[in-house]
Amino acid sequence: MTGFVVDASVAIAWLFEDEVTPETEAVLDRLAHEEAHVPGLWKLEVANVVLSAERRGRLSEAASARIVERLGDLQIRLNPNSPRLPHLLEVGRRYGLTSYDAAYLALAQQLDLPLATLDRELAAAAGVADVELLITSAVG
């Protein structure tokens, strides 16, 4: 299988000009010839960020609709075979991750694909788990 796993932190960076970095742009460019894989919770995380941005006045509903349309145009595949609950717990415990972050790491391991994240803890866990990272300057 080709492609990579992308978490919500990277997808959100694509949507807000002040959050884009050369590394997140490079990951976005990969979508021209590769597919990104995400666990089911990805939609919830993205929706939550968009709704929060609307409530803070950072986005209008019209801008949110454009964001949703833009994301829908990308080769982002919701993976139907997300890791099972016992495995998520195991990964979360082993690497000290939230269940949300464990879902991304477990999916990258399951599919044997690199991971794109801006999350420092998830990036550190990926390094320990010997999962290739596409972004090396994870933050926060």
C-alpha cells in the first residue's frame, strides 16, 4: 500500500494560511500522487476545529463550507479498518498517548505507512515505534 497517514493537525494547517509551513505544504503536495489515510475520528476532529473557529469569529459559515469542499477534493481516505479498541488501548498505554493520537499511530503501524503530524507527543511516540515521520518539526 502506498500513501501516508495524516492527522487532523496537519489537515487544519492546510486550511489556515497562518498555520501553513513548508513541511505541511510538502505533505499536501504529496496528495497529488498519493493517498492519505485517516481513522474515523479524523472527521470529528476537523469538524470540531471548524466549529470552534466559527464560534470564535475566525471563520464564517461560508468559509467553513469552502473548507469542507476543499478537504473533500483531496485524496483523503477514511480507513474502514481502524484498529480495534484493545489495540488502541495497548498503543495508548505503551506510548503515553491519548486514544485519539493512538488511533493515528496504530493506523500508521497497521498500514505500514509514514505519519504526518504536527503533534509533538504523537511524533515522539512515532519515533519510538519506528514509524516514519513526514514532518520533523512537530509542535505543541
